[in-house]
Amino acid sequence: MTGPEAEQDELLLRLRVAELEREVEETWEQLAARTTVLEDVRRTLWWKAGGPLRRVRRVQRASRPDVQAAAERQAPAPGAVRIPLLGLHATTAAADALRWREEVIVDEVGLPALLADPPQEIAWRIIPAPGLRLRTFASLRPAAWTRNLGGVRFTAVVLDAAGAEVRATSLVADPGGTPEHRQWLPLELDLGDLPATEHRIVLRTALPEGAREACAWAVWGDPVLVGGTSPPAGPAPELAEVSGPPPEHPVVSLLVPVHDPDPALLDALLHSVRAQTSPHWQLCLCDDGSQDPAVRSRLRDAAAGDDRIVLTRHEEAQNISAATNAAFALATGPYVAPLDHDDLLHPDAIADVGAVLAADPAVDMVYTDNDKAVPDGRRLAPSLKPDWSPELMRAVMYTLHLGVYRRTLVDDLGGWRSEFDGAQDHDLVLRLSERTSRIVHVPRLRYSWRVHVGSAALSAQAKPEAYDRGCRAVDEHLRRMGIAAHAGRLPDAGRYRVVHEPAVDGVDIILPLSPGAGGDVAEAVRALGHVTVVTGPSTRPDGDVAAAAGATVVAAEDDRWGAQARAGIAAASAPFVVLLEELCVPETADWLDELCGLAAEPGIAAAGALVVDGQGAAIHAGVALPRGVPLPVHPGAAATGRGLAPELTLVTNRSAVSGAAAMRRELVTGDAGPDPLADRHALVALTLGLTGRAGRVVHSPHARLRVLGTPRGVVAGLAELQAIALARGGRTDPYYNPQLWAERAAHVPPAALTR
């Protein structure tokens, strides 16, 4: 068997294998937990007082540090800074890659965790800051509690730049021999009084003397740097008085083109519409030449049974755009939303969208998150989208379903165009975005895309012609916008690249040289072409090497990157500047055209490049700010090969970038330029500020650079991260969905959303 049927069988088989693996692991853990309860009963004389004993345990558990830490993670204290080590660049001494989990549950307390079977050593390079301390927890996974002998030694240590130990703490967790160890055991180290020079935090696991290696399944729970103080509190805002009833939700007309779906799937769609918690909907059906009597009968019965359901019919199929337009002609609501004839609405879909539209009647488009429904009824692959991202929309039709549009605006645009069938929604949203920016995202799963034979949700090849039309839709959009670029298809179906014409006249590349960067300065200068190298007091000799290789050299009076970048910008004369944080060489020939082409677009303030290390792992791939803390996107992830994360293959909108960025010089001149006191995260702070005052910031993986020597980006300047986080006051990142895992900017949806 070949084709979509084989692909569906393969997908379902993979899902079943993953499900069985989870069941085996859960069974072991349940068995371990039951064994633990039995041993507790055998060890105590109080086993008969089951009720009082359980109450005592609940009280004891509530006062434990691991439970308090879990509560703090859910609701951090006002003004507290919490920097998750899971989200920073780390190195491991083991041959395998860093292994982390969204949550490991130990004695009913779930914490994000690093798996660290001994012997293991995980290290982070940091510059300490006053008021911060390391806090983490240690345990063995519950499935090992009755199978391991001797436990594991956990050690947290801080090393200085020379590798000397300056602080350490250690414990042995032996849940097999010590029942009191069957919980998260805390370890803490105070970092606040360490000098502001580079240090390493190292988490080690090892086998104690006499312990056995079998089932030594060690985990570090919630390793974080915590501390900080609140900024001065301003006056409490005055609340406006609200009088009268809440505004009534507008009607949303649902447009469903129907062409011979499985009757059972059609029934499920109709039921999901009727089951809406909001009554403010209209269902507009167009039977596009269906031949199945069961389908035709269901459509007639649906229209006869509810005044909100209206039906029209094409005797011969006219395809999806014509059928959607026919359904659109029936719509009476001020907003419309296309649905596929075999998909599902969440019961609160119309209520959530209606609340947004009622609160702000000026909104022209609303979209929600979606997932995929497999034949056995489960949901998988949640698509947790960013807020409105114009550049991402040119790279992929990411808003998808549920998309709700103002009816009069769709009418003005001429509706859906048949020449873009298969990509008709992408074409419509691109045209709509040329008329309005009043677009709102509801970050909730409110639509399920059905996975079945022949559906685009199952196979990228189910509708291959759709992707050529999608590319053409992007190309036409660029022409209408007056952007000197053309669209091309990427290897992954439905993904596109905007290729900019080399039309930018004049760009100055500015490379501040930081102490201890290593690498071949002359090689970088020759590879980058005409470059301005900025030296500080510690890097004057490197400036001589750069000058000999053909660079223009500017001397700054400070070794900090922010001060050096300012000096380079002051010496620049071209309309565009590219600021580099790393000693690097280009890996893509058109990297400058890509970055400057993006930076030249109206509304874009800065464009960042993908910067990788010598092994092709991502060092700088954009910056996300879950909970307000700047974290590198996909730190250490492979940036070459197949199966890459979309964020490493598509141009994406970001709140900030690091590593390398192009921008118009006028935006960063004088006091608008980099903070002269900032160093490790100066470019993050600069581009974050540009996002707020000058336009959008984007990241492009099509401009790719490789670091020579030791990357600066793997060193976390904690004081700068702390300052940025406090300045944001807990504001979320519009380009990082709030449902995504906040401990690591890896765009990982919580396991609870796949059910």
C-alpha cells in the first residue's frame, strides 16, 4: 500500500508506539508508587490511622521546599527575577545531547527537569549579579525507587574562570534505602557576592561508593537563578466605572463548503457548531455538487431544523473558493469564518471570538490556535501561534483556523479567489493584511483540523498544487506592497522564502572585538569583506591584526560591547549598519542582501541572522521573553539537516534578536544607540527597544553566520538579564504563545494539550 493511506497508517503506528512507551513508563512509576505506599505502611505503627495520617502528610507536603518552589513557579513573587537554567546555553560532558523534560513528577510534585544519569556534568557559563542565588532540586525518578541500590550523589558547584572551585553543595539521594528521600531534595548556592567576572555553574551526578549503576535515573528539578527586587511601584491605576449591560457579541457567520465528506465527519462538524456555548452564530452551507445521498440528506435536515442554518447548492462541483463564496453570499453576520466540512469547533470558539469583537468593534480579524484530531478521537500537534506576525505570514499560512474576518472587508476584497484554490485562505489573509493591522490573536485551542486520508492535515503531499499557488499568492502580495523581492518555495511543503533584491546602497559592518573571544580575526575580516573593527583597551593587538587584513579599525575606551558598538556606529556613514556580537564568517553568500533587504522594508526596524557554532548548533536564533526573561530560541539545537524546528527554517517576527543584526543607522545613532554600559546582552536590549519605538524585529535563518573561536552568546550576563526582566515588569512576549513551555524557548507545547 502506498500514498496517503500508507502515510496515515505510518502516522497512527508512530502515535501508538509513543503511547505504549508512555504507558510502560507510567506503569513502572505507578508500581513504584504503590510499592512505596506499602513500605510506608510496613514501617509505621500508625498505619491503622489512615485518615489522620493522610492529613498529616498533606500538611507536611505543603510545607516542603519542593512544593513551595512549584507554587512560586506558578505565581512568582512580585518583582522577583527567575532565570531558568533550562533556557540558557548549556554544555554536557556526556556523549549524548542535553536531555530535558517539561515535567517530572516526584511524590505528587511536578517540576521541569534535566535527566542526568551518572556520571554526568552539565555546565553554564555566567557572569554573576548581586542578589541572585542558584536553587535546584534533586531526586531519582520514582520508577527507580525500589530498583536502585545506593542512590546518586548530586553536586552543585561554582567554578571561576581558571576552573577553581569557589562554592559547592552536595547531597546523596537514596530513595531505595531512605524513604525520606522519596521527594525533591533542595540544593542552594548564593551567587550574590561573587565578582562580576565569568564563572561556571556545574551540576554533577555520580555514583556514591558501593552504589550500583542500574536504575540510577537521576534528575535535576527546576534549576533556576532566583532573586531581584521590585522596581518602585507607581500609583494604582484608576478603574473606569462600567455601567449598563455588557456589549452583545456580534454574530459570526460560519462558511462551510461541502463536497462529499464522510457523513460521520459531517455529523461531527454540525454537532460541534450546535454545541457552541454562545448562540451568536449562523451556519452557511454550500453543497458543492455532493453526490452522496446521505450527505445531501444531512444538509437538508440541518437547514430545516434550525433557523440559524442556511443552505445553497451547486449541481456541479465548482471547487472550494466558489463554494465558500456561495456560502458567503448567505451570510448576514458582521463577521465570517470559513470551516472545512470535516473539522471540529471547540464549544467556546464563538464565545471567545465574540468576546474580543464585542470588546473592540474596530477589530477586523481574529484567529485562534488549533490542533489536529486523529481518527481515534485524540488531539495532537497543537499549533500555538504568535500574535500577528506579518513576515511569518509571508513564510507560511500560520493563522489557519479558526480565522474570523469582517464581512464588509472580505466583500471589498472580492472574497476568495478560485485561481488560488488550496491556498485560498492564505491569499485572502495576505490581501486583508494590506488593508488593516487590526488583527487579534486568541491564544486558545478552539479548532481541530481533522487528520484522515487525503487531508492536508495528514500529509504535506495530499494537496501538492496548493503550495505552488501559495507561493504565487505571496509573490503577488510582495508586488502589491512594492517590496523588491520574489517568493520561492522551501523544501518543506507550504513554506516559502522571500528573496530580496540586492538594492541596498551602502552598509557598514561593525565588529566589536571582545576580550577572550579567540578565533582568527584576520579570517573573519577577509570573509566579511569591508568591515569596521572596534577595539577596546584589552583588544588593541587584535586591531592591528584586523588592520593588516584590510579592516577599518576604531578605538573605543571601553571593553564592553555596547560602548564599542556605539563607537562603531558613530564612525559609520552608510544608511545601514550590521552589528556583530561574534567573531564570525558568513555561511550564506547573500546574507547581507537578506538582512538589509528585510531592514529596508517599511515597518521593520531590525533583522537578525542565524548564528551557529562550529558544529552547526544554534547560538543565536532569535530571542523570546517568556515571563519577561530574555531566552535564546532553541539554544544548542541542530540548525542543519532534516526535521528542523520551523523557527530555524522560516523568517519569524521576534521581540528581540542577538548575535548579528541589520538596521537603519538613523535608528541607532547617539542616545538611541546601544547602552554603553551593557555587554553580553546589549544587542538584545537594543532591538527590544527598537520593537517598542521603531517597528518590528525579525529573525531570518536564510542569513547564516558561523562563529570562530568561543561564542560570546553562550555566556549569560545575569545582571543584564535581571535588568531587562525587571524593566518589562512581567509582560509577556507577543511572539511567544503564553501556552508554550516557559522554561526554555524551544516552542514546546505542554503535554497536557496533547490528549
